[in-house]
Amino acid sequence: MTDVLSQAIERTAAPKGLRIAFVTETFAPEINGVAMTAGHFVRGLRQRGHNVQLIRPKQRHAPSSNDDPNTVLVSGLPIPNYPGLQFGLPCASTLRRLWVAQRPDIVHVVTEGPLGWSAVRAAHKLNIPVTSGFHTNFHRYTAHYGLGWMQHIVNGYLRYLHNRTKCTMVPTRALALELDRLGYRNLCVVSRGVDTQLFNPSRRDPALRAQWGVNDHGLVVLYVGRLAAEKNIRTVLNAFAAIRAYRRDARLVFVGDGPLSDRLKKQQPDAIFCGVQRAEGLAQHYASADVFLFPSLSETFGNVTSEAMASGLGIAAYHHAAAGELITHNVDGCVASPGDERAFVGMAVTLASEAGLLTSIRSAARARALSLDWDRVIYSFEHELFEAIQQQAPQSIQHDALAAAPCVAPPLAGFQRTQRSPWARRR
């Protein structure tokens, strides 16, 4: 971000900030895209001067006491097939009491479980405006776990919850169009950023590559993400098998864990399984690879795509979610039509076998990622909160922070803030 843009955003910060209740069933130190994104939003809003109250389920192995006055822990139960994650139990009455004692200006619901639904109910009861985020395609996951017959039921529930909020924030234009066709209303696009200082080609580590049995001229093919059916791991294996026909020195590296982990280790004895990696360790694994394969079609965004771009990798993905928004084919990555596995495999082979093209794409990917600034994303998110509050009570806005809303709303020069799309049908 330029100094001019940084200074402009600082000038538009609310004098006293909003009181925001941020409700999520997953948050750091849990490792998943939703937790990571939620963490960026909470930190960014607090840096902008807002008072953010985080409401989340207590982790299974966390200390019984909570020393953070800005965090409220509620009861939860484990999520099947997602070790370490909890969904919050219904607690609408608890939230009402909490928000009567200290009323927030707005409630933002990140996840659609019982906790999220309780937050929507409690906020409506107290006439507090609510916004929501659409982070996970739960209605698509059902097909991967033998529950395809539930897809319409799940989608109906999600649509009903989100349509009771002033605004549902989605990360891509394509997802907004898809949800609009499914009957979702009040959609707006707030994208995702990437930490380009953390995810950086300079973190490439020859010692780590040596552990993988690869020298400077070898080829590391990387997958980062949950090892689960909905991630389409089979296509990763097929693409790597084709790559090995051209590059016998290629090594396949998996970063992540999940229900398919044990099976994959048996099926792929020559692959390298690094487990879950965090922060600098994760960034080092990205930067020490060469080609990134990500054939998932279940993402709403896919933060790993922008992380791989920032790390300067040659990416093969489907034209879907983040890859569909960020990648220009054969310029800063390679994208195939969703579900066209033959094209996906062909792209992966091309990246592995054409050194000149791979070098060019890796450089362009890094350059593209440098424009994905989290400060700009937080600015867009903040504006949607202000607008939702103004819609709720346009004649009786009393909070000091809202006096700053007129100077927050206009876009900065050269800055694309959240797009109010023509498909968004406002109530």
C-alpha cells in the first residue's frame, strides 16, 4: 500500500469507533481459512479504532478461564471429521442479556451454526443491525460425505439465515452471482487480502528442500490444505503422476491434515507429508516449492491461492473462487474450466516441463499478489458495517462514530472499494 493510501485510510477512521459484536465458531489458533480471515478482520477493525467483542465457542483443550475481556466464550460441541473445531450451542438468551448490558452498534455473524443463528435471533429481538459473511459452501460439502439428499435442506437454512441480515459479504463476484440465483438477497463483495511480507519468495530454504531430497534444480509440487474429499485430492494425484512422466526428479509435498491423511500416506509412499504448518513455517514451505496444485471446487475463496501467488509459485487451479478472480491464464498462473480434469493435468505438466514459462508465471504471480492489500479489504468491510447501521436507523443515529460515516463512504482515488453489484436486491 502506498503512503498516500495509508494516510487516507487513517484519516477516515472513526473518532471513537464502533462497538462490534463479532460472532464466529472458529478462530485462531485453529487453522483453517475462515479462522485466518476472521483474525485479519478482527485485528484490522481494532487497528482502525473499533471496539470488537469476539464471541466464539470455548476450545476443547483451552484453559477454563478467559483472561481476554474482549472475548466471550460460549459452550460448544466437536464438529465431526474436523478435529479441534467446535460449533457453538444455541445461546440466544445469553446473547440478549450480554447485549442488553453492553449494546453493540452492530453484530457480524461469520459462521452459520447454532451460535450464528442465535446471534441473528438475539440481534433482531434487540433491534440491532446484523451483517453476515458467507465463507463456506456447506451446501456443496454434503455431496462429498454421502449426504447429497440434504443439499436443498442445507441451502434453504443458509439462505434463510443470511436473508435475515442487512448484508451478506461474499469474497468473489462469481459467488455473489451464484448465491443470487439461489435466492440470496443483500449481497455485497468484500474480497480477501494476503500478507505479502509473511508469504514471500525470500523464505525459500535450500535446507528444507534438501530434506525433501530435492536440489536447486529439482521440482517440488505442493498441495496446501485440508486432506479431505471435498478438496478433490484425486486430481492432485493424477496431475502429479503425469508430471513424473516428464520430471522424474519431481517430489510431491502435502501440507495439511484431514480424514484422508492415513489413506494417502499408504497410497503415496514416496510423497512427503509435512502435517499442519503455521506462520513462518507455512510460508517457508510455500516458498521452498515450485508448482502449486489446487483443484478444489468447494471453496468460497481459497486463501491458499493468494498465499501461493505471494510466495511466487506457478499455480494450476480451476477457474473458480480466488483463482477465477485473481489469475490471468498463462500470465500469473494457469486455470482450467471447473471440473475439466484433463485440462488441469495438462496445465500442471506444462508448468513442470516448460522452465521459461514457469519462471515468468512465478514472477508475475508475486507481482499480482502485491496488490492484494489487507488494509483495503478492512476498509471495504468497515464501510459495509456503517451502511448497515445507517439502514437500520437512518433518522436516529446517535453514536459518535457514525459522524465519521460520510467521510468513510467515498472511495479513495484509485481504490476499488466493495462493489454494490447489480444483482444485489435490497430489501
